[in-house]
Amino acid sequence: MSNSNFVDYVKIFCRSGKGGSGSAHLHRDKLTIKGGPDGGDGGRGGHVVVKANPQLWTLLHLKYRKHVFAKDGESGGASLRTGAMGEDAFLEVPLGTVAKDAETGEVLFEITEDNEEQIIMPGGRGGLGNDHFKSATHQTPKFAQPGEEGQEGWIILELKLLADVGLVGFPNAGKSTLLSVLSAAKPKIADYPFTTLVPNLGIVKYREDRSFVMADIPGIIEGASEGKGLGHRFLRHIERNSMLLFLVPADADDIANEYQVLVNELKEYNPELLDKERLLAISKSDMLDEELIEEIIPDLPEIPYVFISSVANVGLVELRDAIWRMLSK
């Protein structure tokens, strides 16, 4: 998934269709000069619908689609014929998409299930034909109801990746390397900060026929919750992960402190993130001997941990086992 092809935020102007007018027709044929009302109802205006498409992984296809208009309903006709409904306009999105009102920021709904559909702007109702207005005292009404106007406004679609495990760490902690070793994903890897500018997903196989999805989230820096660095743009992707895998390199000045800074940034962004299962992986541990590892352990935070090296293939089996145990709870 190249950087230019990953889009997780779009703002679109939507307009639903206007309802068709009811008909004020009076029945006429060769045997009837002055018949009663037989005007049909107008058709409903088209809805603007957000629909899940499990084949999509990004909002790229909507990046340049700035206006979405549904069709108007058609007017009713004679002989109680109801007008045709306006054609709905569909916005296909990947699973994990959140729809918001652009003006208020209110979350309208989230798309989380295959082929789920949500109406984001309902079409206007069709007007009633004059047949609805006849009565004993008014047998030939010559009026009908106009159709309702549709709705319009700006909406925001945001993608939050759906993954079992979210990798959390500072830039250069080794998240992309770990993902590339555990899965078939091919993230960009280099020895400088913010190599990863977009989230990467990988499917990690676990024994026999089991597997889980891991997301490499771009590196967090201190102050990310306030918008520094890549800030809010990617912190939201962590919200949907079932568990969080914190990655801190073995050559860090203070492993426990780096872990705490990461936890604080998540807490500032969304305190509910701390309710997720957490696992600490100390990466690049091929640089450590057994004596150093024994010295480090007493100072580690009080959560499950494992020492790993993606390059030397150390501790990766234990890491998979620990992740699977947490996911199975």
C-alpha cells in the first residue's frame, strides 16, 4: 500500500433527492366526463447511502468525489400511479469507516459489518395525490401535496483500521521490521524517523490454520495527542485494535519511561484505549546478553513482556504465543 494510495479522511457534499409531487388528476374516459380524483402519489427522493465494501482498504476512490447527489423522485400520475422513486446514491467504504457531521463533528454511525448500509441523508417523501383528500363533503379535490425537499450538507468519512493487534512505539522502534518478519507485508523500512507515514496491515499466521491481523501505526512522539508529529491523524487507528503491542528498543535510555510516555499519549488522546490488553516487546534484544536481560527485568513495567529481535529471529515464537493468549481471552 503506497503512501500516495492510502487515504483515510474525505469531506464530501451530499444531497438527497426531492420527493415527487402528488398528482391532482381527475378521472376521465369516454364513458366518464366528470370522474373523481385518481391522482397518484409522488415517488420518494433518492437516499444518500454509505455502504460497506470489504474489498476496500482505503478511501482513495472518494478523494476527488466532492459532490454526491441522489436523484429526485418522479411525480404521481393518473389512475393512482405512484411516481418512480429517485435513484439512491451510494458511497462504498471500507470496514472501520466513521461518518460524521462536518459542521458539528457529531458521529452519525460506524460501518463495521460486511455489506452494512446506512442512510446518511434520506430522500424527501413523495407528495400525496388528490385521491387522499377526497371526503363526503369534498368529493373532487383539485389539489395534491408537493414532494418534500431532500437534505444536503457536508459529511466527513474517517477510516479507522480494523486490526487485532496495534503496534505502538516511537519512530525507529522496529515496528515495520517486525511486521515484515511476522507477515507478508512489505512496509517501507529505513533508519530515520517517520519512515512509516501510513498504517500498514499484515496477516500473521499462528500455528495450523489460525491467524490474526497486525497494524503498524506510524510512530508516536511525545505531544502526539496534541497534534504534534503525525498526531491525531493516525492515533485514531489504534482505537479499533483489540490489543496493543508496545515496542521499545533494547538500546533505549529508559525502557520503562519510554513505555510510560507512550501510555500517556494514548491516555490524553482517548482514556478508553488503556482498557485494552497490553503487551510489551523489547526489540533489538540480540544486542543483550543474559546478564543484561536479568538486570533490565526488575525495572520493566508491570505488564506481560517478551524480549525479541526481528533481525535475529529471537523470541518471535514466544511473541506470537503471548499475542494469541491475549486475543483468545
